[in-house]
Amino acid sequence: MHILITRPEPAASQTAQRLKALGHEATVDPMLRIAPTNAKLPEGPFDAVAFTSINGVKAFATHPEGPGLFHLPAFAVGPRTAKEARAVGFSQVLDCDGDASALAGRIAAVVPAGARVLNPAGEDRAADLQSLLSAPGITLELAIVYAAAPADALSEEARAALAAGTVTAALHFSQRTVKTLLRCVAAAGLNDALRGVRELCLSEQVAEPLVKAGLPVEVAGAPNEDALLALL
């Protein structure tokens, strides 16, 4: 199969490597470009740090105040995020092996009442960790450490593949990348070409813009990459 990947880097290339190992062809065209904000962090002290994405870890590691908090326990949403947290310098990393709900559940089970947890994340988030953290006495402080700029147009490779009708499926990880892709596809005059592509979505929320556009979608059984790839 020929699969279009529109998630930001570096995750896009990592997904492409997995697909190629499975025998698929992959075209990577990130619909969002990640850049750190270096905005000042909320006032400490903090008892732990919670990460919902690899990009959050990477941006936090380059933040002027980030390395000073590497001694704190770090909660990571899944194994890849946990691996990145260890790689940048966190010594105490808890892999929550799931989605944002699993992350919130682990924080509630481990962190004592009265604790303050820092959540370095992006301006556009697939899940609101604060709303999921129903743990009395635990304060979650959000820090926007990176921003994502939308692409202006399809890459030449993606445009050519869609125009030729060789793209079999597209993997969708966030609602914002979906909206950007739909805009870029329309600008390229390739709406009809996209209708011949299987739209594989991480969640119902991610799928919403595609549904509104009248495109059939397939939704993963769980909001993680393994479940998404299982749809292939």
C-alpha cells in the first residue's frame, strides 16, 4: 500500500519507517511544522512533569528552564514519549503505556494530594489532560512550550502521488492536520483524488472534518499508533 503521512516531524518519519518495515510505501508531507515557544513556565515549585507527546519533551528539553527540572519524576503518555524523556535527561520516567486518559489515571494513582504537576504541551492538543485528571488536591499547570504552524500547500511529492491516484490510504493523527490537509488538497484541485483514499483516523474527534467533508472514515479501536496501523 502507498500511505500518506501528514503528522509533524519527527514522528512522521518514525511512522514511515514502521510502514516501510511492514512492506508499505510511505509519502511524508507534514501539515504542521513544530517550533518551540520558549514562553516562561508557570511559577514553581513542581513535584512532577507530565508529557502527552514527543514534541512536548523535545521542546521542553530546549527550553531555558527545562533542564533545571530534569530531576523530577516524568510521566509519559506512551513508550516512545518515555524513551524520548529518558534520552533528553530525565532519570525517573513512568511509561503510562496508553493514551491521555491512562496518563491522567497514573498521575492520580501515584502523585500525592497537594502536588503540582507541570504539563509541557503544544498550543493545539488532542486531549485536555486537566479535564481528565479527576484527582482532588493535585494541580496541573499547563505550559505551552511549542507551536505548530500549518503548511501552506502540499509538497510536490504528495501532490503528484494524489494526482496519479497511487495513494491508497492516509493516516490522520490530529484534527488540525486533517483540516490543513483538506485546505491544501482543495487549493491543489485534488478533492476528487482524495475521495479514492482510505481515511484512517486516530479517533472520532480527528475524523470530524473528514466526515463533514463527506468522506468515509475508519477509526482506530484505541487512540494510539498501533491501533491505527492495525486498520491497514
